[in-house]
Amino acid sequence: MEKLSKKALKEQYKNRTVIGGVYCIKCNSNLWIRATKNMQGSKNRFAFSVLNNYCPETCMIESWNQFGASNFTFEILEELEKKETQTDREFSDDVNTLLEIWTEKLKS
């Protein structure tokens, strides 16, 4: 594998496709809805938490201790790709709007 220069790696990182969106973590009848600007990162963090039996959020600790890590699942509800013309702030606003829509949808 060819080694890339720091400059090339930096450019590659800048030009990557950024995927955000809304996901939920489920355990039995419990459901936690979250938004993220980095879906793959959130998915990886969850998988790491399950693998190491480390509860990802304090609000889940009671269920985590009662049911165990293996009963938790990560489900992507909707993904959103950041447009080239969008600023980080605009993308964040879009992701948060998507979270509001999904929160209302799942309440009813």
C-alpha cells in the first residue's frame, strides 16, 4: 500500500462524504432517539460499547444493567448526506430538524 503524504490525507479527509441522520438505540420496550452529524462514528461507538460492556449513555444504565449489552440494538432511522455547499451549522440544523420530525413520528 502506497503511503500518502499528510497533505494528501488531509485533502482526502476534507473531500469525504459526510453522512449524518437520526438513529435509535432499542432495548426491549425502551427506545432512545438520537441525531448525529457522523452516522458511521455513532455506529462504531455503539458497537465498541457493546463489545466492551460499557453503557454508552447514563440515561440507559438502568436498562443496560438489567438486560445486558447484548439486548441493545442500533437502528438507523434516516440518513442525510451533507451537501458540498452546506456549512457545518446548516448541516447540523438539518439533522436536528430531522430529529424533531422522527421524535414526533414515533410519539404517535
